[in-house]
Amino acid sequence: MKKITMFTMASCPYCRVAHRWMDQLLESHPEFKDIQMEIIDEVQHPDIANDYDYWFVPTYYVGDHKVHEGAASKKIIKKVFEQASQ
């Protein structure tokens, strides 16, 4: 399993929706619960965010690879979890 790193902002409406979909996926897919996740608010932790290459939130990295940037659908987020669980 690989770690998921998510970059977010509290004021981002797309991030709030992504968090809800992530919660739903974790409830409906117990196999995803063992995936290590790090959620970084780029406003609170610019020192960390500046080390990554992205422009929009939410952004997902699986391991060291950026797999999605910007508004996400539930289907996209499920693919992120699936990539991390391989």
C-alpha cells in the first residue's frame, strides 16, 4: 500500500465535497481504511505545500506521484484509493 497525500484548503468548496466523498468511500470500502493518509492544509502548512508541484486543490499524491489536481468526482477519488491500495 502507498500513502495518499491530499492538499486542501478550508475555504475550498471542492475540498469540502471531496472530504465527504472520501468519508463515504471509506465507509463503503473497508479495504481502503488501512491506507495511510496525510491531509495538508496549504494555508496552515505552506512550508510543506511549497515542496510539491500543484496549482489547484484538492490535489492527491499517491506515493510521490501526483494523480489528481483540482475539482474531483467520487469516481476520481475512488481511483486514487485504488491506486494507493495496489
